[in-house]
Amino acid sequence: MQTIDDLQGLRVAVTGGTSGLGLALVRQLTARGACAAFVARTTANVERIAGETGAHGIVGDVGKKEDIYAIALQVAASIGPLDVLINNASSLGPVPLALLADTDCEELESALAVNLVGAFRLTKALFGALAASARAGRGAVVINISSDAAVNAYPGWGAYGASKAALAHLTAIWDAEAKPDGIRFLALDPGDMDTPLHALALPDADPSILKAPELAAAEIIEKMLDALPVRNAPTTWAHA
Amino acid sequence: MIAADRPDRYSARLLVVEADGTMRHLPRAALGALFDPGDLVVANDAATLPASLHGTHLPSDKVIEIRLAGWLSLSDPARFVAIAFGSGDHQSRTEDRPPPPALSRGDRLRLGPLEAVIERLLDHPRLLELRFLGSQAAVLAGLARYGRPIQYAHVAEPLPLWDVWTKIAALPFAFEAPSAGFALDWRMLQVWRRRAVGFSTLTHAAGVSSTGDPALDLRLPFDEPYRIPEHTAAQVARAKLCGRRVIAIGTSVVRALESAADPDGSVRAGDGIATGRIARGTPLRVADAILTGIHQPGESHFELLRAFANDHRLERASATLTACRYRAHEFGDSMLLCRQQPPPSARGA
């Protein structure tokens, strides 16, 4: 992990920030000097990771409509105009994985509520904060964490795959719409990672052949930087 | 959803009062086509805090409602000027609401998960300064989860937070919605961009517009902090240099721009406090036009319009708005009032 402060002043929010890829992102972003806020559902985990990383921890469930503006308010109040939003929180749908014909409608709905509608709602609530950053010439990026299940028809991954496919297309359309406002949208597939979510889906998978979430996080941060305006110096990110 | 899902949202209307006094009725969506290339639209991107908190005055064990009304210091976001009410809710007329329990300095209040202490009583029985106890993160989380937006008596259902954030809302800075901004959406901003009409923002802590208490209303608006980004100040300077118009979206933008104005019409970037009232006779250095909701004479928002046009013109506009049944509430119709030429120095026509 890099320990230089090359992201000093960059303002980033991450959902699902207390485990797996989200946790790796929060750790790397803060280690590199970014001003980060993260969201997760469990108070004890949020407090633990906030204490460990110094990031602003926010308790909330992006799958719940009534939580969204409370989350957005805390993100904007704690870190200000937003340079980067990473919609990482994900729901598998039925656990254990189920064929679509065996999937309850409510299970599909719960996957859509987090993976698609939750990401949409939070992005919409924070769009003004992202646009404020873009107007200041800092750029703004929304990264939606996707999956190869959004592209390939893996039996058993119906709820998750359909929700991620919808998220990927939402991302593409929003990118086309918001580019003139200076806000970019990326859907990124981090690959099969050794995370609690993957273990839930495939408990018998061999972790040694799975990607480390730390590596995936580093790759995502590089793509994030590629999508932001070129920085001349770390101070470019200093608070407006 | 009031702001987003009202079936009549797309039929909102706009009265345009030109600099020469000509009046035109337009659908509000026509705003996208109204301005000229090079003109600059400036809006307030403050998001609205959930500033109403119900709870208990611990020394008396009586119910109390606190409405946060102003920041004491932006660097200490746990301290506020607040207005206190006794029992009842927003659907009772404010003048019918019982006063709060007898308050003393040092009294504790329990407001949902939050605890606050009264630091100072001001010179009105409802007006006080308070400080929330606990860490900044805990205060913020408590406000976000427990607070409710200040409600309006004319709206039957309680307004959730998403109904009081404009489409451009960014920083949670305002105590009531900067409601003129409800007229804007992202499509309109794209139309302006295609037509080379500039768009920029500042952040102004719009305070309560009316309390229903005449004595308190006379003191409005309270001092309101604002923040003007450097790029906004640069755009204002460019528009002025090129002789283009600056259109303020709402009274809060006028207050911030004029407070930060230099005599040449440029504005100072950075943080400031807008104090006092803009009213008849106040010279406007920056704003050439204002987009506003429909307000009544006597309200502080209306009195600000007197800096743009003389009484005769405003009376004509008000009569037209009434006769044509323009809707006057926060989610209602709009008026674009261009600064009268020559400047409104007299009460006459």
C-alpha cells in the first residue's frame, strides 16, 4: 500500500465501507491522504473502521429510501463538495444463491433496492455536491462497482447479475447525460475477490485463486484518477 | 413527493417583469430561453437542514419544539440560534402555539437522540442560542436521522428531506429551502450551457423566511453566512466586464452577492456574513434581475424586491399575480423581476 499523501484533499465517499472491497478502498484512500467518508449498516463496524482509518463513518442502509438523504447530508456536511462517489455496497439477493425460478420476488427486489435503486438514489442526492466540485474545475466521478455477472449469464446469479447489468447500463446513460456537467460515470468490475460477499455466494471457493480486495482497490483508485482532471501537484486537491 | 412528483410541476408559471416594466406570462420551463449568451445565472446550492426538532425541556419535563434558525459560527457547527415553541405542530398557526416552557440559561433539552444546552436567552421569549452536546459526528448523525425539515402549514403531509432539497443542493447549510431554486433542473442548465448562458453557484445559509410571530418576523432575516467560490466571483467579474446581466436565483443569492460586492460590481470570493435588510433604496451593484417565488408585501423576501423596482411597479406586478391566480407558496409559481431602468429611486411610476 502506498503511504504517500498523493490524494491529499481529494474528497471521496464509499458505500459498503466496512468489509471487502469497500474497506480496502477506505483504507487505501485515507492512507494516501484523501478525505473520505464511508457508509455501512452496522454501528459497531462503522465506529471501528472510522477509528482505524480516520475516515468519517456514517451508519445507514443504501437499500432504504428513508436513509438516503440522511446519508447524503452527513457526507456533504462532513467532507463538502464531493469529488468521487463509489457505490460499492452490494446485495447478493438470495443466499444461498438460487435459480431464478426459485428466487422470491422479494429477494430480487432487495438486490435491486441496494445494487440499482440505492446507487441511483444516493447519486441523485449527492449530484449537487458532485456538480459543485465539477464547477470548481476539480472534476467529479461516480464509480459504480459492477461484476462480470452483469455481462455473463451465470446460473444462480440471476438477482445479482440482473441488478448489476441494470446498474452498468444506468452508469453508461448517466455518463452520457452528465459529461457536459463535468461529472463522469464509470462501471468497474473488480474481478472475483476474496471477500465476505464472495464467500456468502460460493462458500467452497478456494480463496487462494481469488483476487485480493486490496489489489482491486488499488486498480479502482488508478482508474478513478484517470477519470479526474490531471493534477499538477498534490495541493490541487486542497479544500476550496 | 411535493417538489418532484406534483402533477402540476410542469405547469408552473412565470411572470416576467422586464426592465422597462413590460409584463409577460410564460410557462416557467421557458426560463431556458430567456437569457442572452454571456448572461450569468447564479443560484444558491445550499441543501436544507432538517432544522425542526421535537423533544423535552428537561427541567420542566414539558414538550418543546426547536427550530434551528441560524449558525452562530460555521467553525462550530454544534451551536445555533433557535426559535422555541411549546406544544402543537406546524399545522397550528404560530400565533396560536403556546410559548415554550419557561427557559433559563443552562437548561438541558432532549431532542430525540440529541441533547442540547441553552447557552443564552435572547431578547424575545422564543429566541435563544443553544449548543448540542457530543461529538460533531454524533450531532450531525442525530440531526440527519431525527430532525425534520421546517414544515409549511399549507402542505398537508409532512415534508421529508428530499422535498426541500433543490436539484442543485450540495452543502447542508440552509435552514429553509432556497426555494427559488426549485425552478431549476438539470435539463434547464444544459439548455443554458448550449446557449452560452453562464451558470454558477454560491452557498448561502438561507434562514427562516417567516415565523408567524410579527415581532420575530420584524427581525428577519437573521445574519446569514455565505460562501462564494473563486470561479463564481470570476464569472461575475467577466459578466460585468462584458456588460452582461447577472440573474440571481432567489433572495439569498442577492443577499450574498450584494454583501460581497465591491463598488465596481465585482464580488469578493470567500466566506462572509450577509447582515441587515436589502430594501427600498439599497443600491444593487451586482444583481440585474431576480427569479423569486411569489411573496406578499411585508414579508422580508418581498421587501428585498423594492431594491429592484419601485412601489408602483411592484403593486402592478402583485395585482397581476393575484388576478391571474399565481400560486404563492414555496412550491408555487415564479416571477422574474428585472432591475428597473432607470434605478428605482422614487415611489412613483
